Amino acid sequence: MTSTSRAQGAAVWLTGLPSAGKTTIARLLGDRLKAEGRRVEVLDGDEIRRFLSAGLGFSRADRFTNVQRVGLVSEVLARNGVLSLVPVIAPYADSREAVRERHGKSGTPYLEVHVATPVEVCGERDVKGLYARQAAGRLTGLTGVDDPYEPPVDPALVLPTQDQTPRESADAVYALLAERGLL
């Protein structure tokens, strides 16, 4: 790349249930892209919740606000040449669509990836113990169990993580980026 060219930014939104593998895939892909010298940021949903969206709960309105905040950061980064990897549940289709529209208005590439892990598999993984707490009656509002999750209707990519390793999933997203001319 010459000093006068500008890297192409893009947002890759990885949506799926808790413990689906979104963050693991994003971090593996981010590490690969960084090793290639690319500008990459992983906007982890848990980190965003702690800092940018501190004080928000898990009502539909608060979830929408959280997704819009993440979407703004993602779009600004991508518009400025950074590959923005966004492993955020974003359970509602309308909030994801609003983020897609934000990116579209600025001419910024946006790819929605459905990390389509069945809830039973997510419950077995239970990385944060959420499913166990919900089953024990100590947690309500768990996305995909007792709170809605609206799967993407037309994602750019579907990752059946119960049938592939995290590396294979990350490689599939990498291939999508390459296919779209974003690498």
C-alpha cells in the first residue's frame, strides 16, 4: 500500500446467542488481520456494556440504545479505514437494520454474520454461566431462552459453529471479506 492510498474499512457484525462463539471468532479473525498489518478493532459487547453503555439495562429500549451506540462507533471506525469486528448479540432485527442503514448512508461496507449456534449447544458451552443461572431461576431475560432473539433474515454469512472449529469460522469470515474486496 502506498502512503497516498487509504485502507478500506468495513464493519463485520457477528450476531448470535450468548455463548455462540461471536467473540472467539472475532478475536481469532482480528489477530490474523493484525498479523497481516491491517487496522482492526474488536468492539466486544461485554466491554461496550461496561464502559460505553454503563447504566443501560436489558429492556428492549435499552438493548436498542446499546446497539445504536456500538453501531455508531463501528461506523466511525470503518469510515476511517479500520476493519471493525463487532461480536454483539443485537437480538432485535430493527436495531441491526438501523445500524446497517447508518453504515449505508456513509457508504461504509457492513456485513452481518449470523453465528447460528443452536441454543442447546450454547447452553452446553455456557461460557459465562448464564444458562445455568437462568435454569436455576437466578436470571431472567436470557436472549434466546426467555427473551427474544430475531435471527437475521438475509445475513452475508451463516456460521454453524456446532459443525466447525472457531478457526474455521474465523477463516470463513476472512474469505467473505476477501470475496467482497475488503482485504
